Amino acid sequence: MIHLNWKDAPTIKTVKCEHTNAKKYLVSNMLTVGKEYEVKNETDEFYFVVDNSGHVGGYYKEYFA
């Protein structure tokens, strides 16, 4: 269960949120446009970042630059 240690893991990089215009999900509660987030893990489709709640969440890469 490696995901339990992501919050304490070293930051891979930082990414800036470009928009929160989601078609299907409500993202604006957890991401702020213009804010930079620490990437803890990355896949082909998602960034796993420490979001506004202080927890690690997975978000589509389309929200970030």
C-alpha cells in the first residue's frame, strides 16, 4: 500500500493549476487556479498532488501546466 506514504514522500516536481473546468467531477473545491502543487507521484494520465485539503489526491494532467 505505497499510496499511504505518498504524503511524506519527497516531491518529484511542482505543477501549476491552469483551470478547474471539469466535465464530470467537481475539482474547484480541491484545486485553486494559479496555485502550484507538489507532485508526489505521476502516471501517464494523472498527477498525485497535495491538494487544498492537505491530502494527496489524483487529478488529470489536463488541469496543470
